[in-house]
Amino acid sequence: MLKPRTSLLLAFLLGCSSPPAADPAVPTMLPDAAPAAAQAAAPAEPKPDNKKTVVDVAVGSPDHTTLVAALTAAGLVPALNSPGGIYTVFAPTNAAFDKLPAGTVDTLLKPENLDKLKKILKHHAAVPMIQQAEMHDGATLGMSDGSSVTFHVDGDHVKVDDVNILGSVQVMNGIVYVVDGVLSPSR
């Protein structure tokens, strides 16, 4: 099992606030057919927190303010706030974004760079929900940007590409894995 870092998970589980209202004019993060397929593949067991969405968890975490700002700027909040999808989301912490070269986040948040920002963010989400038990060494997962990531498992230590998974929170529309780095799309 993943050994969650208590401060990150407590921040996730406590203090969630309401996400921004959905804008139907904003393109969704995933193809239209994906949420229905994800629902069919969803596990039958009840989820630990059936009232919070992926967005609720991120908004409620003081360690994910940069991610929330990026999702909001890219117009991807409505897709991840949808109760109809079942998502796997790798959520970089603020410290993960701080590892990027100086000025990278500010540059990506500019309107002229939103397509690049969306691609990077879509590389952090997938349908369907993947539990840790399904993450085997060398297994790959197709991401919403059309590329894939590879899992590296060594005992209880799990990495996605070269980024460590620190813990997870399961919510009504998927599972959020807290990660210590920003995943880079390969194309």
C-alpha cells in the first residue's frame, strides 16, 4: 500500500471549499464517450468519500493551489468536477511546480500558452480510475492528452514515470494521487 504523507492527505480531506461553477462553453478534458465508458468500468464498492469530487479535493488542499490555478486558467475545472466521470488524476503539489525552471508556471498561465498548459494538465488525468493494486512495474496508462505514462513499482514505492506517488484520496468521481513532480508529456 502507498504510505500517505499525513499532512498532505489531511489537507486534502479537510477544508474543501466549493469549486468554481461549471461553464458549459468550456471544452471538457476528455472525449465525450470516455465518461460513459468509465462509468461502466467503475468498481461496485462504495467510495470512501462519495460527496467530494477531484476538484473539491484539490481546491481544499493548501498544497495544491498552483494546480487549482492552472486547472482554472485552462478551463478544465468543469470536466474534473463532473460526477459522471471516473478519473485517475496525478496531482502535483505546489512544491512539485516549484521544481520547474523559474518562470515556467507564470509563462504557462498566459493566455497565449493555454494550449500547452492544457496538454500538460491532460497528461495528469486518465479514464478509468486505476487503483494502486493495478499499478504493476512496467505497466502503462493512456492519458487524456493521447500519450501514456509508465508505472515503476518497487515494493510499496510507486512511481509514475519519474515522479513519486506520495498518497491517494478516493472521491466520488475517481481517485487523486498526490505526486511530487510534474509529469512531462512525451509528444
